Amino acid sequence: LELERLGIHESVEPVFPPAELADYLAALPVEIAVVDDDMPSCDAIVTLEHREAFLEVDWVHSIQAGVDRFPFDEFEANDVILTNSTGIHDTTVGETIAGYLLMFARRLHDHVANQQEGRWERPDWDEAFTLSGSTACVVGTGTLGRGVAETLGGLGLNLRGVRRSDEPVPGFDEIYTTDRLREAISDAEFVIVTVPLTDATRHLFDADTFDAMRDDAYFVNVARGSVVDEPALIDALETDTLAGAALDVFETEPLPEDSPLWGMDEVIISPHCAAYTRDYVRDTGDIVRENGDRLEHGEAFHNRVV
Ligand code: NAD
């Protein structure tokens, strides 16, 4: 692989202006251009979305950690290297989740809704609670999971992690293996999903899983929409077998206008931006630059997926 021309695909635009990344990477000894689907003679592409034409380049870097939208088999068959942006979303997503949990516990979402209507209305005596002393079960203990544990640990929550191995993980008070998922979530006030979307995690959260949760528990998904059977989640919320949910990702994005989730009082919806920050361009750029350096020194890529 010889890197002469690196394209920054225009699909990154919703996350940061492509030209900002081109500027940030200007010191790399390669030609850098912002490109559309034509991508004239690029050896590598930095992108948000997938395009069929990427099978022609040598290296594709995803600005997201999740790479479920890329066809791994086709990349492999065409000798295309795929790298991702895992490792940078610990604090950003951790803080977003702390925000969701504080909104529910301290009823801040109600205050905002009431303010829109000019309404002075206090919570019922038994509505508000503290996060301190509550239990959060975090399913997936990678970058996101650890960042969530670190942030929520600072707020006094008990942290329970669910992962495939039973090795302890810094920041978690206890670890359950995935075969004990139902048990792990059964008494938690918050269940937070931070696994990648794979064949093993697709619809991991279905009617039975929601059934295993407490009726007063809140469900948080910042992973991928299809980790959840969305109609089953909607049903659990409508029948009050769950207290509420904070959702950053959905089976269809943007979330369709007619989704019942939009109208639910105890549902917080964010438009797949839990990791957004003004530093995103630099955090991603550092991974690309590191791999540019590694390529020059003949070393293996960081964050290689395919
Ligand atoms: P990561 O690779 O650092 O961590 C993923 C963890 O999940 C790993 O520890 C892995 O072992 C574990 N895992 C994989 N399959 C599992 C299974 N079947 N059961 C239990 N654990 C399993 O990735 P990350 O940076 O933490 O990101 C995780 C996912 O979160 C991404 O794939 C992406 O889909 C999503 N994400 C969303 C946002 C957002 O803005 N909403 C931002 C970043 C990442």
C-alpha cells in the first residue's frame, strides 16, 4: 500500500466540515482532497458512509466506531483495509449518558417541557430520586462502556458490566458474562447498551429482555438501533413495564415522524449524536495520522477491522 492521495469523503459533513479534517491532516506527506463519490485516484478514503466505489481503494477509515454498515466480506475479497474510530468516545458518550440519567432522576426533562408551556409545576413527592446508590448495568465494556462507568462512578452509581469474559474491568464493581444478561439487568435501575451491532447482538433486547427488567427501570441505547427490537421496546413503554428510555440510535434513522417514541413523556430522543463534540475532527484525525505514520514505517494499522 502506497499512500499518495487521501480523500475525505463529503459524507462526513454531518459530523464535521470535511475541509477541517483536510486542514488538520495537512502535515501528512500525501495529497489530501475533499471528494464526492467520484474520488479521482484516491488510495485511501476517510468516510462516514459506505459507497460501492470504496472497493477500489486500498484503505477506508470510518470516522465512527461502529462499522456495521460496511460489507466486511467484500472488503476482504477486494483487499481493502478497513479501520475505525474506536477508542475516542469514552468521555463524550459517558457525559451524554450521565446527562440522560440526571434528567430522569432529577426530572429535568419535565421542567423543560413545563417551561415550554409556561407552567410552574413541581414533581410529585415520590417522583425524583438520586443517582447515588442506584445500579446501572452496562452491556458492553469496551471504550463506551468504560467511559460510561468512569463518568457514572463519579456520581455514586453502582456499576455492573456485562461482557463475554468474566475478567474484571476498571470502573466496574461487578462483571456478569453475557449468558447471565437477564440476571444482570433484573434489579438495575438503569440498563445501558454499548455493544457493537453484530449477528450476536442484533435484537439482543427483545420482549423477553425488557420483561426481565424492573418496571421502574430506564433503558438507554447509544449503540445501534438494531440491537433493540424497537416494536418490543415501544410495547414495554406503552404498557408501563419500563419507566422510560433515552435513545440516541434507532432501527430507522432519522426516526420516522410517525414513531410513537416522539410523543412519550418518559422518552428522551437524541439524533445519533451522543459522541458529538467540537473535538471530533481532531480525535478522528489523530487516528488517521497515526496510521499514516505507521504505514510509512511499515507497521500494522491501529484500529484495523478488516
Ligand atoms: P469497542 O470496540 O471499544 O467496544 C465494544 C465492546 O463490545 C468490546 O469490549 C467487545 O468485546 C464488546 N462486545 C462485542 N460483542 C459483544 C457481545 N455479543 N456481548 C457483549 N459484549 C460484546 O467499541 P466502542 O467504541 O465502545 O463502541 C461500541 C459501539 O457503540 C460501536 O460499535 C457503535 O455501534 C456504538 N457507538 C455509538 C456512538 C453514538 O454516537 N451513539 C458512538 C460511538 C460508538
